[in-house]
Amino acid sequence: MKTTALILMVTLFACAQINAQEKQIADPSATKISWYGNKLIGSAHTGTIGLMDGWLSTEGNVITGGEFRVDMNSIVNTDIKDENMRERLVGHLKSDDFFGVEKYPVAKLVVTGSNKFTDGKATVRGNLTVKEATHPVEFTALRSKSGDVSTYTATIVFDRSKYDVRFGSGKFFSNLGDNTINDEIKLEVQLVVK
């Protein structure tokens, strides 16, 4: 009888743990990812890039995992008014000088966890893959909820030189002067999951 009670308690505990784990699916059409890049002196460029798909798992007040894929072919510039110049910049960003999207059409963020959300804010950890190079990233996420929809807002900054995006980088080329492009790329993310 004691053995049966023990088995029943372990089973109930295991079921509670499974039920406590919640998986939410990303809504690519509602999610927005904006990018920012600039020269060390002078001009900056902005644009957007599209989320293909993704999911996030949570347990209680903690993110336990997730994976998001970004379509590198969806890069768009939003600051240049002249259409020809805008297309030229986007073509250059898609070229082998930058992201080589023909060979590397997908970038990926694998979320490995977070600390506990306090006042709607937590530090999230993960691994970012661009051009088949993977490096750890850490960022602060803000969470808001409305019914069964959660929105996570975050700023993710990564060093492009670690991902073999070398064009105009002072880490790989000397004497660039005013043409040196900052190695830091900033992503402003508004992720919507259900």
C-alpha cells in the first residue's frame, strides 16, 4: 500500500511538472525586428528583418528555452529615401561582404534560459547563429501579457566581426578612416507569442 501511494505521489508530481511547462508559438506577422548599424563617424542605417518561426517555453516566471529563425533574405532598409540607393545597400548587405544570404539564408537564436521575471523584466541567455558561427548572447527582456498573448521586448547587441561579417571592420582592415563601420549591430525586437 505504501508503495502504491508513493508511485501515485511521484506520478502526480511529474504530471504537475509537465503541466507547469508552457510552450508558446511565435506570431511572425505580429513580431517586429528592427536593425541598426552605423559608421564610427557619420551615417547610420536602419531597417527591418523578418521572423520565420519560433517558440518559447516557460515554467512559472522563468523562460526555460526557445528557438527562433530569421529569414536573412527579408532584410529591408527603412532610412534611405532614394529607391536605387536603398536597393543597392540591401544588395550589399545580402552579399558575401556582409551576410552572404545566398549561402546562409537563415540566422537563429536558441534561448537557453533566463532568471526570474521581476516587475516584468528578466535577463535572457542564448546562442546566436549567423553565417554558421554561434556565440552566446545575453540581453534584458520586458514582458507584457494580454489574455493568452505575451509580448517580449528586447534590445540584442552583437559583434558582427565574430560572425565573419568583415566589410569595413577595423578588426580586419587598417586605414579605413571615416569608412570604418561599427562592429556592433543592434536589434530591437518585439516578439509576440501565443
